[in-house]
Amino acid sequence: MPESCLLYYITDRMAFAADEPTRRRRLLDEISEAARAGVDYIQLREKDLPTRELESLAREAARILQQLRTENPALRAALLINSRTDVALAAGADGVHLRSDDLSPQEGRAIWEKCGGDTPAACVSPRAPLIGVSCHSPDEVKRAEANRASFAVFAPVFEKKDAPNSQPAGLTQLREACKVKIPILALGGVTLENAKSCMEVGAAGIAAIRLFQENDIKTVTRILRHHS
């Protein structure tokens, strides 16, 4: 098992039953709580938002995390933006999370490095990025590693309540996926009860939406780290 379980909170503001301004405030509060609780990565995954609104939300999230890290350098939460390298760069995020059918991690790094060279005004994240990739098979994980991904999220490991017809990969496939050198995080139907089994087959950590958003994040973080 890994020395310290990596934790990846994936956001979903639409799960908060309220008007849009309230959802946004609750999401930013949740991001702050996740960082304070010791979560390693936070993915802003608000795919329905227009670019301008997504960038605005990402800037606020990046500002919150920067302030928290300034107050407490021990906090390590990094902000990644789902799929949108342009928004990640403009907002000052720490990286981007790519879909399995997205541009390759190597292409994402090239865009980031270009931005860091002759830096245009919109680029405020010229440092080396974190690049996560969604993978659904061991072969996709191998490709992600070959293309210089920082880590991969393997899903779905278990059956999901909201997607009962999706075919879970299971622990055998997760074990196979974990044979690479980059960290592999388990996603999909992961609970406090089955998280340990993911780490026992080689996962470096856990990625989740509801597990973090629907529970006390400090408690979830403490339990998951105890498993590791």
C-alpha cells in the first residue's frame, strides 16, 4: 500500500440544491474545506459553465487555495481544471485534468511551456503543470504514462448507484493498471468501506465527488489516510 493515500476531490456544484450564486458560494466553501482537510488535488469539473463564468470561478478557487497555502505552507492542495488548459492557465491553476479522448498530456505540457516562454497577458500559470488523465483500461494508463501524465484516474472501479448500467472495471483491472510508475487513483463507486481494497491492489489514492461532497471532508480524509 502507498505510504500516504493521495486524495482527489472532483467538484459538482449542481449537487447543491440552490440558486446559482448560492451553489457557487457553497462550492468555494467546499474547496476551502477540502484544502484545509489535507486533500491533495481538487478538480474543478463544472463542464456546463460558459468559458467566462468557468474562468471566474477558477480564479476564485485559485485565489482561495493560494491564500490558504500562504497561511499554512503545509497545505498541499493543487487546483486542476477539467479539460480546459486555456482556463487553467488564465486562472492561475496548478494544472489540468484531461479526458481519455482529449489532447495528450504531452500536448498539454507543450501548450503550458509555450505560455511560459513569451508569456501573453492571459497566461498566469507558466510553471510546470500537473496533468491528470482519465483512463478506463490498463492500455490507456500505459499511454498516459508514455505521454508524460503526472498521474491517472482509473474508472469506474466499482458499480455506481447513478449509473447502474456502466460496466465496472473491478479490482483485477485496477491491479493491472497500477503496474505503471505514475500514481493511479481509483474512481467510481469508491466508498469508505471499499477504499482499502483499491489501495491493496496498488492504487496510490482515491478520487471521488460524492464521497467528499456529501460527507464531512475532515472525517473522510482521516479515515482514508488511516487505511493507507
